[in-house]
Amino acid sequence: MKVYPLVLAIPLLFSANAMAATSSTQITLTIDVGSGCGITATNVDFGSLVSSASSDEQFDVTIECTTAANGNLTFVSSGASGTTRYMVANASDQIAYEILANGTAVSNTDTVSTNVPAASSVTTQFTARRSTLATIPPPGTYTDTVDITYTF
């Protein structure tokens, strides 16, 4: 009678080539690029009033568009009269100022032409000019809010 060794069958039961179970899935990534523009601007701080002389401060307006845009900027603040605008404190104390584009004061109804190439941004520098004061106004924090809109 022949005896076959059982040792040869054991390695086959614990083989490293045993089948592993797997499962997979997929995800879809999307992004919508619309045709439009966004606008940002830096704030203006005239600092502490030390003189009645006029004072200029620069500020930037940046427009970023996904497609080319030929449009206009407007600067609207409440209480403006022509090109003169007012920072107010204590409900009645005022300090006059103007916003200048290329050296020219703009009113609430004036527009500043600004063209933006496709998929890029344009930054334009403007000037806020505090008017010369006849007298130093009462102490306080004088503020105004200007709505800057880009219509394209």
C-alpha cells in the first residue's frame, strides 16, 4: 500500500493567491463657469484730521470677469449733491469730499467706463479727496458709505 504525504496539500489551502473581494464606485466632479463679473474695492481712511487743508487718499476697484465685459462703474452715496459727497458724524456734522476718476470728480449719476478682457481682472485706482475745511468740525468719527456698481 502506498502512502501519499499530506504535507503537499496543506500549502494549497493557505496560498497567498487566494481571491480578495473588491468593490468600487465613481464620482463626478463638475463646475459651472458662468458669464459674469465680480467687484471688490479697498476702503478709504483719511486718518486723524490735523489740518483744514484738503487731503487725498487712493483706493482701488478691481473687476474680475469670466467673459469679456465692456461696462460702467457708478459710485452712489446718499446725501451727495452734484460731485460733492459728505461724511457725517453726530447726525448733522459733515465733512465734504469727492471721488475722482482720472482727476475728474464723479457724481452719483456719472459713469466711469471700464473694459475687462475675458477671464481676467482689471484694477483701477481712484482718489477720494477731502475738501478744504473753512473750520475744523466738532470731534467725532465721520463716515459715508458708497455703493460701487459695475454694469456690463
